[in-house]
Amino acid sequence: MIAYCVMLFLLITGILFAHFQKSFLNFVSIFSFFWLGIVFLANLKLYDMMDYSDKPYYIIAVGLFGMITGYLIRYYVKMWRVVIGNFDTKYYSDYNEKIILVLSLICLAYYAYELLNVLRLLSSGTTYYYIRRMYQGYEKSTFFTSSIERYVSSYIAIPCAYILSSYIVVSLFKKNKDKKVLALASLATMLYLVVSGSRFILIQLLIGSAYLFAFLKREISNRVKKWIKRFGIAIVIGVIALTLLRENRTSSGARYDWTLLQSVYSYFSISIPLMDNWIGNIDTIGYRAYGLVFFRPVLSILSLLILHPLGINIDALDVAIDRINDVENFIQVFPRHQYNAFASMFYYFYMDFGWVGVFLGTTFWGWICANVFKQASKTPSDRNLAFVLIVMQAMFKSMVRWEFSSPSFFVACIVTFFIFKRNSSYRRN
């Protein structure tokens, strides 16, 4: 019964906000309909899905209430505003393509080097499936040859790939982009995809393009619309190609193929049972991180650059990171099929302060969503659209984790504030 009540809550919220904001593209509606789909699929419990309690449904309801609160505070309540990096400027802010060129070259050089490692492993008989697991740290054999290489990957290369992917999408909708820079950015992103074997960034490119297509539909020409559609088809083909390269495995390690329908169902439903599993684990041991999970990226960077060289270690942070990494362990959600990671954004908030953490965390999330949507609606500049894509990426990843807890994503977000130049030649009326 609680599942149906939560679905009704999500449905009504999505419709009401679409009515109030005169658009189904507002982030509360998108979040509500996205999680409505997840709850609906999980509630079906198809393919002998593992059993779970009703607690995730209550947590989602509290989280949605928190998001509504934060969104309304930012969007409708007149209050002081903190303007970061002149984000609230009335002038269009364009990508600084000199900076994008530098990021492209860094990404290109790093992943060209890592591609050689991939080719070496393939020539030795290692499967692409196993290489991908090595890259993600799921195997005893490590992909990286040193800790420095791993740090460069997490704090430099991957953030560059995230930034370049946003640049590519925004460039589809904006004229006068340097084609050489765009080509280098595309090549660098492609190398990242081949090395990492990740489908998420392709899916995010597709979702981001679709969202901006709807958001800017009245402002783009038919010629551009055709190119965007071709781009979408190319991404779909890329997702299929990566799926074929990545062999699907069972809990015993033997090959066992899902149908396409089963794969889609599993990925968009497992957040509920896995959230229940991981929350049950931390409740059992009575663990609370008291903000260390939320501030993990900042504290990790601080420790890496300052504290560790001084011989100072934050033991509580290490414990929090261990609890975060617990979700990388595989759980058998379906017979002969194991999954990990899909703990949802709510789990990360719950780790800090329990139910209160879920409400406070989603309130902050709602504030971010309202701020980005309001600015982009008023001024659809390169900068504002880039932050729209960041929110859409975090939105999609909300079924997996609180994306801002990832140091790579956090670094990409911070750097994004500084990769634009001010274009004073155009002022909105």
C-alpha cells in the first residue's frame, strides 16, 4: 500500500509543479516522474527480485518533501542570494575555448596513454569485461600502475571528460564554436569511453541533449534539429556497442545474458532493494557520519593536498569512505544476477543524519535545482546550460548515488565555474 501512496505523491507533485511553473521541464517534475518510474518498476518485483522492506518508500517520500521545500524557498521566497563566480550575470557567458582546448589535450594525452594499456591487456588475452572491472577496482589486479596515476585519473582526467561532455552537448545548440576544439573534445571523450567502458556518460549525453532540445526548441533551427537527432542516434548506437563489448556475467562468473527488456528493468528498479539492503546494514551497526559523507569531496581533496603530506589523518573520514565503498560489494538482486552501487542519493544523506539527513540533503538539492532552472530560464547562456547538464547528470545518477559525493564529479563542478568568458556584446531585454 505504501508504494502506491508514494507513487501517487510523486505523480501529483510532478503534475502540480508542471502547472505552477508552466512547464514539465522543471526539475521537481522531472525528479518526481523519474522516481515514479523507479518505484513503479521495483514494486512489480519481476524476475524473482529479492525481497525488501517498505522503508525505502518512506525515505523517498521524505526526500521528495525536502526537495519541494528547498525548491520553493529558492524559487518563490524573496531572500538574499549568494552569487558565485558572477553566475547570476545578465550577460551571456560563453565557453572559453582556449581553456576547453587545454582540457581536451590533457584528456586526450592521458587516455591515449591508458588506451595503450588496454590494448596491451587485450593482446595478452584479457577480456574487455575484465579490463573494465580492473579499471573500476573490482578485481585484485589493478589497472593503474601507481597511486599517482589513479589520482590523476580521479582528480584530473575524469573531471576533464565530464566537462568536455557538457561542452559537446552545449555546442550542438550554439553557433560559432571552434570546430577544431570541438573535434578534439569529442575525440578525447571517445577515448575516455573506450578506456572506461562506461555507458553512463553516453546515456547522460543522450539525456542532456534531449533535455536541451526541449528546453531550447523554439530557439534552434530545423537544420540544427536534424543534426541533434543524428547525434542522438549515434549515441544510442554507441550504448549498444558498449553493451555488446561488456559481457554480462552471473554471480558465479559464467556468462548469462539478459534480454534487453530484463536489462532495462533491472537497472531502473534495483535502487529500491539495494537502498533497503545498505540502509539496513548501517542501521544494524548504528553508524552515522554526521556530515562527513556530504563533505567527503572537500575533505578528501584537503587530506590529499595538505593533511597527508603533513602526516595528519582523519580517521572518521576514512571510516565514512569505507561505508561509502561498502556499496561496491555485489548483492544478488535476481537469481544468478548480482548488482552493486545503486544505493540511491537518499542513502548518502541517510548515512550522515538518518531521516533528518534525508530531509536536509534533499532540501539542499531542491535549492540547487531551483537556482539552476531559474537562471537558465532567464538567461540560456553557455554557462547556465552547462549547469543544467550538471543537474541532469546528478538527477539521472540519483538512482545510483549522490553524485556530488564523487570527487571527480565535484572537481568537474568547481572547475566549471571558471571555464567561461564574459560576452558583453549581448544583453537580454
